[in-house]
Amino acid sequence: MHSKFCGVVTPCAIRPKTLWTMLALLLAAAMLGTPIAPAFAQGTQTPDPAAVESQVKKFGVGKSVKVWLVGGERVDGHIRKINDDSFTVRVNRSTQRSIPYAQVTEIKDPSSLEWLLIGAAIVVVTILIIRH
């Protein structure tokens, strides 16, 4: 039942199922669009080689990483070797790349909390759509 105060775009003018669907989609979009604790600031900030080296050592050899370099290039792969001034990433079976710590603006674990939140958002949206 609509009251005389319901306008064109008020919640009372929208069916409950549609409202829940819209809410679920907005929640999922908000979760997917929010950066989740990057290891280092993105963009034009100056890289901190000591912080990068510390993070690389924390990840350790064999860890899958996503690395953003000065200039915006992204390198995905597995850490193969850790040196004093650089580390080596295996990009694919036949290619390895040495990356100086001073060239890294961000490094993170691609299997981190992001994927957990994305999965949770998908489950929530699916449940809300099915139930309403």
C-alpha cells in the first residue's frame, strides 16, 4: 500500500524485492570498489625501499605477488630470490625479472582478504536475490 507522501523515488514506492536487490547490488559494488589495505601507497608517492624489502622478506621465496612499479607497470608472479637491493620474480615458466626495491610503489598478496570479501559479497547478493 502506498501512502499519499510516496514520491517517485522513495522506498515506499519500490517493491520490497526490488529494494533488497538494489541494496544487495550496492553493497557488492561498494565492497568490490574499496581498496583493501595495500602494502604501500599507490600513485606518485616516493617508494620506500626499506619497507618494500621488509614486505618481500615477510612474503618469502615462493609467494605469489602483484608488484606495481614506478611508472605504473604491474608485474605478477612468484618471488624466486631475495637480494640486498632487489628481488627476483618468476613471471612465467621461462621468464624471471629482477626488480630493485627502489622501483616498487606497491606489493601485495593477490590471494589476500580481497578474494574473501569478493566471495562473501557474491554469496550475500545471491542469497538476497533468491530469498526475496
